[in-house]
Amino acid sequence: MRARMPRMVLFLAILALASTAATTLLAQSSSPEARAARAFLTARHEGPPALYAFLYRMPKGADLHVHLTGAVYAETWIREAAEDNECVSAAGLRFDAAHHVPSCPAGETPATGVLSDQHLYDALVDAFSMRAFVPSAGNSGHDHFFDAFGRFGSDNRFDGQWIDEVAARAAAQNEQYLELMQTGDYSAVKAEADKLGWDPDFAQFRQKLLADPVFRAGVASSRQAFDTALARRDRIEHCDQSGAALACRVTVRFLYQVLRGYPPQEVFAQTLLGFEVASEDPNVVGINYVMPEDGYIALRDYSLQMHMLDYLHSVYPRVHITLHAGELAPGMVAPKDLTFHIREAVEVGHAERIGHGVDILYEDHPWQLMKEMADRHIMVEINLTSNVVILGIAGNEHPFMLYRKMGVPVALSTDDEGVSRIDLTHEYVLAAVTYPLTYRDFKLMTRASIEHAFLPGDSLWQRFTPEHLDTPVPACRGQLGNAEPRGACASLIHSSQRAQQEWELERRFHLFEASF
């Protein structure tokens, strides 16, 4: 009996441990997050509509890659053109913002007539978006997509109504933060840059521009445009009033977008303008280069433009930079142009985030580059639908899962949801039906969208390499999901806009998961 006693004690101890482990596993399996994960699997099994219903409600944090004019739906452009009494070319399927009723040129008619002409209305919606688009000889998805921007009018009509439309759509989908890319009225600064002429001495050219009263006026007018649009958005949504719209809960910031497809003096002047505006206006949190990356000037001057950024970053180190890079596919450009854009954006252009990054495997030494991006926590803004319609890249041809495998932070974004006829939930569904992602994967990507937003302040999360946002800083452990932080955690939250958004995201996840 004495000889068997130790074995019996050992057996009982093992049994107790097993029981404890089983109890813990059962508790974990019935946690709110686990129940949400099971609901996600059920929705995936039931198909895309069920997935959409699940993911529509799920907190989605931030959309960090949104062109404001491309996010506006075609129906809005048509309605506004009619309200503004613009002219429309039925043959060219485009609005003419330079002419208004009753002075429409020959071949154009009042846009008000579109509202009573269903055939023309439908044709304009199709021309302004990817709806019903079918590629044909000489008319690729790439061309139709970018041609749309020239059809629906001028960016000079930047208005709070656009912000309201995008923010309202975001609020309905449980998003909380947007960084909208937008270019102000650049015409006067463009003309002044052309008059001065290109000076390859960056420092000298900067001083010439800063000394020019037209340029200084351009900085002031750009700031005013952003501030006026936000103020109008607040009035539309009745923010800070008892009847405030849900869209007021979506924090909106801007990225000053620079048009890369123009001569060097214009690109430098506009880049400087963006840095100046972002330095003075807290609502403008960074800059980005836009226009097709495969355009002739964009390709010719790519390295020159990265060196412009390198110089201006040295002068304005606090201004954030995110860059479209690698929005290319084999056959679009000469092979050499696939080999360096992402690397130069990271190593020369000081990009903290990369938009698209589709051609990463065609870069020189791609594995080393992805390791560098992972080590430096440089996030990739993933735009799945945009990459399908513009580049023809989908499924396993897309490096999305490879980035995740290599530890590069990623987050889903929409790019141009109006032109693509999508929303952010659509991108989540597309990712869910295309790739073997779990609910936890989506939750961590959503956290990454706030972690990599261009917000001031410390993070709620401890940073590891590779990045995995599942360990809060010690001060906030055990408090995530609470209505209000306590103690040292409260001090962190109240002093950091980033941590405030991250705290809010966890509160939303707590409510969402508790509903299952």
C-alpha cells in the first residue's frame, strides 16, 4: 500500500491538472471572443451574404487608404452637377464644371436633364465607376478606373458633403477613424512653380518658393479648404449637438495628396505645400503621392521624387509619409521598373506605410526587404478590389498572405470605394472568402489599422517584432473593454490620441463579442 501511494497521489494530481486544463479550455471556448469566432465560422460556411452581415457589424477600426473624390459614389456626382447647373456631354459621358446653364457649349446639355433620362443616368454611373465594366481591346480596367476621375469633374469642389457621405458609410459599418486623401486648389502654386522653373538644388528651390507670396497664399488657402470642409461636415451632421448624427463619431483626418505625374518643379512645389500645410494644420496628418504609378513621368521621375521626399523629410521630420508604391504588375511596365519602387519608398522616401505593395516579389532582394519592413513596423495598406480591377491581381497572385507570413503589418482598406462600388465590409468579405483567415486574424488587422494611423501619442499595445498586437502595456492590462480606464491607464489614454482610438476599438470589440 505504501509502495502504491505515491503513484495514486501522482494519478490524482494529474487528474486534477487535467480537470483544471479542461475547465480552462471550456472557459476559453465559451469566452465572448470564442463565441464571435464560432459565429464567424458559421457565417463563412453559409456564404458571402452571411459573412457580410457578420462583418458589417464587426468593429473595423480605421480605413487608412481612401481617396476622397474616389470614395464619393457616382450618384452623388450626378446629383451635385444638377444642383450646380453644370453642363454634361452625353457623347463624352463627362461633366463640364467650367460651364453652367444656360451657357452650355455645342454638344452639351444641362445636367438637370440627366435626372429624367434613365439611359443617360445609367451610362454616367457606369462611366464614373467600375459598375458593369467588361474589359475589351484598348479599354482595360486600369484605364477605365483612372479615366473615371476626369469624367466626374474637378477636385476643386471639395466639400463637407463628401466627407459626410464617406463618414456616414463608415459609421454604419462600425468604423471609427478615416484618413482621407485630398488635394486642395493647387493651380496658383503650379503656375508660380512653372514661372520659377526647375531648380535641382532642393534647398535653394525651397527657399525660392517660401519667399514667394503666391506660395504662402497657397498654404493658407489649402488650410482654409480643409478646415472649411470639416466645419461644413460638422454642421451637416449636427456634431456637438444633442441630435448629432452617428457619423460624428468617426474621426476624420486628411493626407495631403501630391500629383506625381507632373514636371519636377510642380511636384516639388506641391510636395513642399503638403509639408507646410501638415506642419501647421493638425487635421492634415501626412502626405501621399498619387496618380498612376505606371505613368510616363511617374516612372521617369520616381527616384527623383523619392529624393525630394528625403530632403523635405530632413526639414520636416514630424510630418508623416505614406506612399503608393508597387501598384504595378508584370507586363504593365518594363521589368526594371518592378525592381525598386517599394524599396526606395521605404529607404529613401521615408514611407511609414506603403499603399498597395503588390509587386514586392519582383523587387530586388524581396525577402530582405520584407524583413526590413517587418523590423521597422512599416505597414502595407491592402486594397484587394482595387488590385483586381486595376492590375488584374487576385488570390494567390496577391502578396497579402506573404506579407502576413513575413511579419509585415497589414490592414485592409478601400482605396476608391465609390469608383469600385464597394465599402470596407466588402473588402473584409473578399479577404475572408479568398484566404484562410480566422476571426482573430481580422481582429488583429483591425487593431493594426489604428496602431499605424498617423495619430500622436503612445500606443495601448506593447510593440514586438514581428508585430502582434495582443499584449497591452502593463498599465492597462485587465482593463480592455471597460467603459473607462483607471489609474495609470487613464493617464495614458487621456494623453494620447492614438491610445484613445485603441481604447475605443477595444470597447467596441467588447460590445460586439458580448452580443453572441
